[in-house]
Amino acid sequence: MNIGLQNLAKSFGARTLFERVSLQLHAGARYGLVGANGAGKTTLLKIIAGDEPATEGSVTMPAQARVGVLRQDRFLDDKQRILDVVMQGDPVVWSALEEQARLTASAAPNPQRLADLENLIAAHDGYTLEARTSAILRGLGIPEPYTAPLGTLSGGFKLRVLLAQVLLGGVDVLLLDEPTNHLDILSIRWLETFLESYTGCALIISHDRRFLDQISTHILDIDYGTVTLYTGNYTAFEAEKAATRARKEAEIARAEKIIAEKKAFVERFGAKATKARQAQSRLKQIEKIEVEELAPTTRRAPRFIFEPLRPSGRDVLEVEKIEKSFGTKQVLRGVSLSVRRGERIAIIGANGLGKSTFLNIAVGRMKPDAGRVTWGHETHVGFFAQNHHELLPDPEATPLDTIWNLVPTEPTSYVRGQLGRALFSGDDVTKKVGSLSGGEAARLIFCRLMVERPNVLVLDEPTNHLDIESIEALVSALQAFEGTLLFVSHNRWFVRALATRILEVTPTGFQDFPGTYDEYLERSGDDYLDADAVVLRARRAARESTTPQTTSAIEREEQKRRRNRQKQLPLLRDAVIAQIEAAEARRKAIEESYCEPGFFDRTSATDLAALKAEDEELQRQIASWLEEWEQLEAEIAQGETS
């Protein structure tokens, strides 16, 4: 399913985002759409989706093409079941199933229509719709039960439900705007795997360079007032773009040098009769030399500098046995942590396990149910919230007001200079804070941190909404920061570039790994969905091997291990199935006990709570065992075909 862009242009008043765009986008290709904030990435996606008109040109695709668009501003009905919201992503099957249910429930159903619906559902693999939906929901890390109303989920998880709906539909064209926002590391890896097997035409906006490297077969770069197509992933694009620009600049420099030399000859000898003919010849040569005029780039990088006003003491933070619950859900259990000056600590893990809650408790924005937080001597903490506008409470204020209020005795030149470092200049400094984009709001908060000069930075998802240039500038500034850094991030490139210590948040608590992210992967081996971890584990195994072996001996040992594993797989699978069946039987027994006459009269509140907790734990275990079962079945099938 191909998409054609013919002489496409888009302007807003006197400002032109891009023009003269003519491209062919093909099925089976995944296009990473990149460019500076405000360059027109989302606008181009909307034009292709048909949600916004182009100023000039046209977009063509087959009339029967099914287009899936991740629209983060879409209205959602909180009363709908999570499953139902996602299953609507396959409208053909969803409509057929709904009609089938209505007919079956009616007093006199039409047997011919029921037969037609049966054939339609079977032809579209409709009877696996719920299973496929559940698999996508699990892959994106959305908590069970999926029969619960959508309103039970947080805003971030609702966006994941929208993403699941788009991915389910089996569409021919996939248009995704920042799909990794609000995804944790494991969910991002699942999405990478999904996209790698997608056979349609995909356009994806992302500021996560590692994600773009993993999924992109091509890059569409919005810069210089147009859209340029590059083959390869983001790293290949960066190198090719830089080389192309350097080549053009060198060509222009050579042409200008030749022109300057010829002009110098004319100016020196033009008045001499003996040289007049040669001078005229050179003037004609100058007229024939074409010097290309390079359009200015829209890419701009901020210049963040975080300089502590004074150093903190050696012991920066002591957290002792922190507990925190929201209703019946406990997210933090006995968390203890000691932080020393100069550490750069990354907190990683699945969403919903308390990472942001922990940071908010640490900086005093939330009270724990139990435990204590103690900051060390001379600590001055700067905080970046995941929801930027929490730190910018006055929507009528301007960036100039925001920074000047922090340093009222400083001259205008100082305040404007700091704002300029964060890419606020000219009229930008007098815009209303309430009208700032997510990226602009983030840069303003970092500008505030530059002015406040803390010696401890606590950052919650700092890369969300920043473009790649801003993320790279932030990494450079944080690497040079001489204070202490504590941050939550799902951006693996960002974590890998900064962390000197990893705190992995798991359902059973915090796991502390002193060392970089690569060392964490090598030591723990927990991130089985990360392809890099597989390589690292293989290297570790090779290093730890103390017995010299020939290549043939290694191969024989590996074959033996595989044969033994294949023999064990059916037994392991049967054991998992038995665990699932036992757990489901226990859940059914709990449900049936609720229906017994007088049950609630004779059962204490404590016993009821215990049953509910047991049921929730059984749900969690069943979900885990189902994933294990799927993995074992896949491994068995692979062994049978190899």
C-alpha cells in the first residue's frame, strides 16, 4: 500500500513549514519522521491522515487503504471496558460481533444473516480478536483486568489503550505520533518487535533516537523548508545528512574562491589594454558559475549549563523504609536508599510501580504513609516534574516573568541571556506560559533550574516532548553537572549515557545495581526483551568459561543443551498449565463463595479483604504464567521446525 506526495506544501500565514515535497512511500517500509520542535512533523502526519489540508499539492493512496492514526486527543468513554475500546480498532469484526450478539439475543434471529456474519467473522480471524487484544494489552504493559472500565486507568495508560487500538486494526498505513511517550522500557521493546514485523507502510514521529535506530528503515527529515528522504536508520541518516551538508558547503566554498580569484584578476588587470580580453573572459566565466544558496536549518540546540551555587555534603539523601498506598494498592513497600554526592542514579522499571511516587515523596511534594526522608547538609534540590505545567502554575505569566521572578535583582540582559540558552528569544519571551508547547515548557523549566543553581537534580521523565537536539544538549549538560542526579526515564539512550547506578523497580521492591546501564544488563540478565542484553549475556558466558574448548566441542555442547531443553519443554509447559488451572479453580471458588446465602453476614471485613487480596494475586500470577506458557509454546514450535 503506497502513499504518494506530490508537490506538497504547508504554510501558516507568512510562515512556510515545508514546500516542494514529492515522495513515494512504500508498503513494508518504516519511516521515522524527524525534525525540530515546530518544524511540521505532526502537521505532515495530519495531512497524510486527511485531518488537515495542504496549502499546495496532494496526497494519494488507494481508496480502499485502511489508515490507523494514533490521536492522543481523541475522546474516550471511561465507562467502556478496556477490551471493548481496543477491539473497536478492528471495526469490521467488532461490528459483526455486535450484530451477531444482538441477533442471538433476539426472539426470532435471521438464520441466513447469522450464517453470513459467521462467515465474515471467520474470514477476518474474528474469533481470536479478544485473545489478540489481550496479547497487545499485555505487551504494552496495561494492567489487568481488561474487563474493567477504561476510567480505572491513569491518563498514561489510556494513551496506551489508544495505541493498542491502532495496532490491533490490521491497517495498511500506520501513523504514530510519539508512541513511546508514557511507555516503559519493556513496552517500548515490545512495540519495536511489533513494528519490525509490520508489513504495511508506517510513519512514526519520535524523539527517542534508540527507538528510531531500532525500527526505521528510512528517515524523513523536515528541515531547510522541505522534507528529505534518507535510507537507513537514524544513525545512518545523521551521518549522511552531515556529509551532504559538508559536501555542499565545500562546493560553495570552492565556487566562491574561484569567483574571488577571477574578480581579483579583473580588478587588477581590467584597465590594462594587454589584459582587457582576458579580464572580459573572466567576467563571462564568473557569470556562468552558479553558487547554490543553502537554506538555513530549523535545527537548533539549547545550551543548558547546570552549575551548583555551592557543593552539597558527602551524604546527599537518606530514605528509610518508605511506605505508600493509594486506596488498597500499595506501590512502595519499605523502600530504603542512601545517595552520595556525585552519583547519577537512574530509576527504571514498568509503569505503575511507584517510580514517580518515590520522586515526589523524596522532594516533599507527597507525604509517605510511613518512613522518613532526610536530605543531607547543604543540599539544594531542583525538581523537574513529568507534568511540566505543575511547575508553571500561572498560565498568564511569560517566560520573562517566570525567570525574572527568581532573580529580581539581575539585569534584563542576564535574564534574556539565560532564556536565550533555552531557545527563547525575540517575541518568544513574552508568550503566555499557558500557550507553550510541551517542549517549550520543558525548556523553560530547565532554564529555571539553570538560574536556581541546585546541587541536586531530581528529574521525572525529562526527555518527554524534547526534540533530539534538546535531548542531546541535556545529556551533555548533565554529564558536566558536578552535583548529584536522580532521574526516572524510559529513554534507553538517555539512561545509558548518564547512569552510574541503576535502581530497578519491580513488583517486589527496589533492586539496587551499582554501575552503568550496560553493566546492569550484563549482571542482572533480567531484561530479556532487550536485544542488547542477549549479546551481553553471551559475552559474559564466554568470559566466564574457564575450560578451553575447540569450536567443534562448543557446538556439540550447545547441541546437547538444546536437545535436553527440548525434552524438558513439554514437561515445563504442562506444569505451567497445571498452575494456571489450579489458580483459575481457586478464583472460581472465591467467586462462588460470594454467591452463597449469608456469606457477607458471616464473613468479617478482614477475611473479605484477605480474599480480595488473594484473588488479585491469583490474577497477577495467572497473567505471568500465561506469558510463560506462550513463550514455552513458541519455543516448542521453533524446536519442531528447526
